[in-house]
Amino acid sequence: MKLEEAIAKRIYDFCKEHNIAPNKIANMGGLPSATIRCIFYGRSKNPCTRTILDICQAP
């Protein structure tokens, strides 16, 4: 499994575990929802550390 696939899977699993929509994670992290979509659909081949940090720190 590639890194970008692992990141997308972990975000997806987190959303499913906590019953949160991916768009809500993006909003909570201060990111555009397109950022999460790009990660999910593989358009973002190398999500930057800051993006991952923003997702992780979403309240």
C-alpha cells in the first residue's frame, strides 16, 4: 500500500468510526473540502505535512 492510499484509508476509517462526514473533517481542520476529496480519489499524490497536521488537529 502506498503512503497516499494509507492516509486516505485512515481518514476514511476515522470518519466511519466517529460517524463524521469527510467534509466536516475538512471544515473542522480549516481546509477546503476539495483537499479531502483529492486525498480520497488519489489526485493528491503527496499530501503535505501541514495538511495532515490540520486534519489531525480538527477538534
